[in-house]
Amino acid sequence: MKFEEFSVTEKAALLSGASEWTSRGNERAGIPSFAMSDGPNGVRCQLGVGDHLGIGVSKPATCFPTAGTVANSWDPALAEVLGKALGREAHDLGVNVLLGPGLNIKRNPLCGRNFEYYSEDPQVAGRMAAGLVKGIQSNGVAACPKHFAVNSQELRRQASNSVVDERTLRELYLTGFEIMVRQAHPWAIMTSYNQVNGTYSHENKHLLTEILRQEWGFDGAVISDWGGSNSALAAVKAGGTLEMPSPGYTSVRELVAAVKAGTLSEADIDARAGEVAKLAKRTHFAGVGRGDLLDDTVARQHHKVARYVAENTAVLLKNDVVSRARSSDGDVACSVLDFGGQVHATSPGNTAAVRSESVNKLCHIAETDSQPSASRVLPLKPGTRVAVIGDMAKTARYQGSGSAKVNATQEENLLDELKKIDGVEVAGYRQGYERHGGKNGVLIDGAITLAAADDTDVVLAVIGIDERSESEGLDRSTMALPECQNELVEALASTGKPVVIVLVAGSPVELPWLDSVAALLYIGLCGQAGASAAARVLTGRVNPSGHLAETWPLKYEDVPSCGWYPSPGRDSIYREGPFVGYRYYETAGVPVRFPFGYGLSYSSFTYSGLAGDENGIAFTVTNDSDVAGATVAQMYVRGPRGGAMRPDRELKGFKKVFLGAHETKTVTIPFDRYTFRHYDVVTGQWKTETGMREILVGDSVEHLPLSVTQMVQGDSDLCPPNPALGHYLKGQIKEVSDSEMTALFGHSVAASGEPTVFGENDPISSWADSRGFVARTIAKTLAKREVKIRQKTGQPDLSILFVLNMPPRAICKMARGLVDSAMVGAVVEIANGRTFRGLGSFIAGYFRNASANRRVAKALGKRGGQG
Ligand code: BGC
């Protein structure tokens, strides 16, 4: 059946969801409804009506490491392995569209959802996301990468305007999406809640039509974030396909009326309806039982995949040399001699069941292999007696909170996993700290006693951030670990025993005690099999090969956007421009705790012999050690001198290199469309300046032993920077003046003041300042209640946070047709203190809306009015 034969109502009905998780189909036209489900690191297929905040029960599924952790592998092939398993589970659970991956740029370490995002760099984010998308879609399930675009804070998440200059937008915030779209061709994409430069993402023609479809060739469906659409009419015109979750028939009526009034062309409706039909067709796999649970064999196999991925993501951040003396009765005594040097990465894993092509490339340290050098504290040597400390050793924390939260099929903990490993003896366990930060001297004393005991050789402390700190809907308030954990680590170090820290966190934390511990293994949020993976890394069964996909600053105050993040008002001004993460630290010369790209290994590697030509570079990497391992070779580009303003160096390519003991390999990294280009705001074009570039190669942004200069023949002369950019030219973004910002943005930028009259797009939290008693009380009571619940349960209350960050317009997008846009107007009256008038209109609106819904339902030939 052709679209011309559809009524406008039928076509418009396809453009909004039928329920929390399903699209509307059209039986007459053979367009099936499709099911959507979170998420990025495991399928969260909800039973029953469902919610989108990770609160309700979902079917058990494998919880894989989160994106921020997977990124530390720097291995897109690994992301593809993970994507294949994820897509398989979605398929088996009856999910047609999987809502992930998340690939927003990590602008500031405090963003509550950073654990769901890959990196501060678009090359890493884009290529890792492309791997995941390819893997998912190989199952006939659509990936739905998110959140397009410039979504960097959770505070006011549905009522925030990201104000960013066009060049930074293109080069930093969009390039990752571009790489992912061009490489992996996702069948869907999710728009972000926020506005970008004053226009909601879901109705942003510049983003959705000019860039996404016309420039990058995206041919799929654009799905709104849940409750993230604004005007249905503006969305359809701009290229926004599907409003989720369920505005009922409100949007249908608005679209039909607009076509009748001539303010919307039917061709636009046809285009969007065609996109829905195409997605339904692409993901319509047969033979799936919607009520099915995951098959046990698949679940067991995927637990191994989760472990394999986790093994390849652990980042060894410190590993000191210790002296070892064994007494005649076999005791091992260790003391710290010096700090670990710059030795580097590897990747093993021996999960035969999940071996793929990429896995086969990997090298293993089999249990029977000779143990790596005995001089460093890690790997733990056979016979070592380990005191295990820390609540998170016994009750693992392995994922974040919110819509990405998975109901795992299995759980592990490090204490039990270490006990299973031959050769390591667990001398005892102590809790050490209260998980949610309470002061408890007794717990610290207990831990010290065990650590100081004569038969303890090494102290292994598992510490990290708790569940309430890293979540959708909430930004972290500090980069510090809970004080009780910092005190514990200092106390353990004072025993003189070598202290090994295993750190659990989805984002960087401050490490004031780093100098006093012997080793630090960062395992991120490593999924349901993360504990066994960590045990295998700690004991040398696996050689760590992760490298950081984001910079770890010394302290929060060093973060470029620290002075203006998160924005409490409507406008969030990206004042720092392109100087995010290492782009700032390297340009402004600010020292960091661990640089971008950094990671140690039980092997050591030598880089040599760099040569370049117009197509790319080649160099040699040698594994100088007796154990197989992997390093992450990174290519940065500097210059051209005298050309457009740029950060000091930018990552333009990388390769994970797997090497057997003493093996040497030649590595090539080709140049591509992203290597030398910059976005010219005057012409609105990508340009490549003709001139010399410096190409730097090494294994972190600060360890680049190889360099070569390369003449690049571009399509433009040098574009000297505007001197009015002032401090930006040296990356000194904390000093920039208003006029320098004007030079960057091309117009003067000032945050709009807070409203005195509340509109449909002001979040409910802002009603705390309303002159209306009812509105004020609602906002204040909700805020107080959330804090209370968080203190009591240790978990953020996502429902309350969602409501507080939500503007009234979102109510009608989520109410399954019970509330229409006129009723939202009534809510706005209440917000502004006209309580009785508002209530009256709301009640009258309820009946008017119900009968309008019945009319649409009739026109669609259905029963009941809320579809
Ligand atoms: C989140 C999305 C998620 C959606 C559905 C929203 O609140 O921002 O990432 O996919 O809910 O759960």
C-alpha cells in the first residue's frame, strides 16, 4: 500500500509512540509496531507498563561494562564483539530497537551520565560507538545511538540550552557522531533533551536535516529522547521522525490541523512516516517470542563475553617496584621501593567460548606461563597472602543508575573470585568503610589490624564511588572520594604493607593518597563479570591493556569548565570552546594526574622508526618483555603553524597492537577525512590548510616518543586566527573576556536571566521561586523529599529528579494522551500563581481532550482513545 492511499491522520499517527516502549504500527499498511528498550550496556526490557528511569523490574540480561569503561580498551573490534552479544540478547528478548550507545563528549568529569559515554575525544567516542552499532545491527536489531547532540549536564536536563560556537560544535561535539554514522550506518538515532543554540535538538533542522541527513548520509529514523520533543509540527519539518514515549493523539491532531491550515506540507509528513515504516521493516525479525526470557546457555556464554570485555578494559595506573624477601618458612615480605615507571599495555583474555577474530589476535598469559617480572607489586605472586579490604570487594558495584541499569543474570564479587584463584591466599576480609560515606572509626581500625597482621603480605583495598553519585538525572557534586575512604587508604598505607587499590568509578576521582600506595588498578564500572576479570588481572592471568579515554585532572579546580558547570540556569554556555579535556591541559600547560591515553602493562614496549607519506604513517612497536601484551598506539597531529586556532595536539588515529613476548610489528595508521581538516565558520565548509603538520606517535598524549613532519597539500591557504580571540589562542580559557568570547562565537553571548514568569519550558524545580503558593510548595517539597530519600536509601530518587528537571511541556509527551498541550497551558497558569484558574482549565481540558481523543481513535478505526 502506498502512502498516497493513507489518510493524513494515519500517517501522523505513525509519528508518535503507542506506549512507553512501542511505536504505533498500521495493520492495513502492513507496518508492524516495533519495541524499543534501553540500553547501552545491557538490555533493559521491562515487564508490564514500564518506566524509562531504570526503576521498574526488567527481564534478566547480561550487564556488560559501561561505555566509559569499554572505551578504555581503545579497541573498536572489542566493542563490536560486545555489540553482537548485546544485539543477540535484544533479539531474543523481543526488542527491535536498542537505545544506545551513548556517545556524548565528556565535557566535565562531574556529569552524572559520564559512565554511559565513551570519551572526551571524538575519535575514540565515534570509533568505539561505530563498533558497538555494527555489532548490534548484525542481529537485525537497530541501534539507536544517543543523545544527538551537545548533551553534557543532567541538571535541568530537559530545560537546558547548550550554547556552543559552530566550530567547536562541528569539530568536537559532532565529529564523534559523524564518524559513527559514516562507519556504522545506524538505523535510528536519538535526539537529546536540550536545545542546541536555542533550538530543541528534536526540531533542529541544522542538526537533523542539513548535517545528519544531507552531509553524513543518515537514512534512518530520528527518535526523540523520552519526553524530549517539544512542538510536533516543528519536529516533522526539521527531520524529527518519532516522538517518544507516548503523547497519545495530541500530536496527531496538531499535525493534521497544520496540514489542513497549510502550515505543514503533507510531503514532510510522508517523509517522516516513511522513516518509521523503514525502521519497522528493517527490524522486523520473525520467530521472536515477546515474553521469552534469555536462554541459560546464551546467558552463561554472555557472562564470559562480559568478563572478556572487562579484562580488556582494566587500566593499570600505578605499579611500584617492591623488594621481596621470603623467609625460610615461606613467608613473603614486601616493601615499596619506588614508583612505577612508564611501561605499557597489553590485552589478553582466554575465554575460548567467545573467541572471535579479534579475540584470536589476542595474546594470553596462560596459567601455566612463566610469571611476569617479580619486582613489581602486581601481578600478585604465587603464595602472596592478601588482606582484602572494602565494602565493594564483597558487594560489587559494577554499573551506573538510571535508564542504563540492567537486571544482571549473575553477580560476582572480588573477594570470592580471588579465593577461587590458585596461588593467592586471602588472609582475611574487613569492610573498611561505610559504602555511602558515613564516618566509622571502628571499620578503619578493623582494617588496619588485618593489614598490619604478620601474615599479611599485601593489602588489597577496593574503593570507589557509590550508586547515588553516578546516575542519570543527577550530576556529581564533587570529584573527591568519600572522606572515610581517603582516611582508610592513608591508614592502610601507614602500616608499611604494600597497598594495592582497585578503584571502582565511572569517572575520574581525586587521588590525594596516590604517592603512598604501591599499585592502582582502575576497573571503572566493569559489568557483572568485572570481579573475576579484575582477579585475573591482579594475579597475572591477564595482562592489563586499558588506557584512559579521558584525562584525570589533579583536582576538580583544574577542569576547564569548572567555573561554569553545570549551569543552574537555562543557558549553558560552552565558554571553553574546543579546550575540553587534554585539548585544554596540553595547550594551557596544566599538569594532570594521569594524561589522556595513559595505561601501564606487565609488558614494556618500544616505539621506533616512524615514517610518513601523503597517505599515512608507519612505525614499529616491540614488546620488550617475556609476556604477551598489547599497547595502544596513538597518533596526534599538531599545526600547521600560522594556521587556524587549534589545541596544541589532537588525536587523529589509534590502533591497539597485540604483541607476543619479544615480538615486533609494523603498525600503519592511514590519514582520512578527519586528519587535517578544520571547520571554517566564514564559509560554512570543512577546509584543509596547505602546510606542514607535525605527526606525533606514542602511547599517551604526554608520551609521544616519535615525531615526523609532513607536508599536507590541502584545498586552502593558511587561515590565520583572529587576534581578537586573545586568551583562547593559548588555551587560557579561564582568563577569556567577553569580547574574546564574542570573537569565538561570532556574536555576543550572555546567559539569559531567570524567568519571572514561568513558561511551559521552565523546569518544575524553578517553581521554587514562584509567587504561587501551590507551585512553590510542589517544587520545594519534591526537592526536600528527594534529598531525604537519597540520604536514607543511598540511591537517588530518579522519579522525583525526573519531575524536578522536567518542564510542563513534557507532561503531554509522556501522559499517553491524558494531557494535551492546552492542559499544559493550565499547568503553566498554576506555576504562575493563578492556581484556581489553572485548575479550572485543567479539568475542563481533561474532558475536551478525552472527546478529541475518541474522535481520532474513531478516524483510525480503533477502539478507545489513547493509543
Ligand atoms: C534517557 C535515555 C533513555 C530513555 C528511555 C531517557 O530519560 O535520557 O537515554 O534511552 O530515557 O529510557
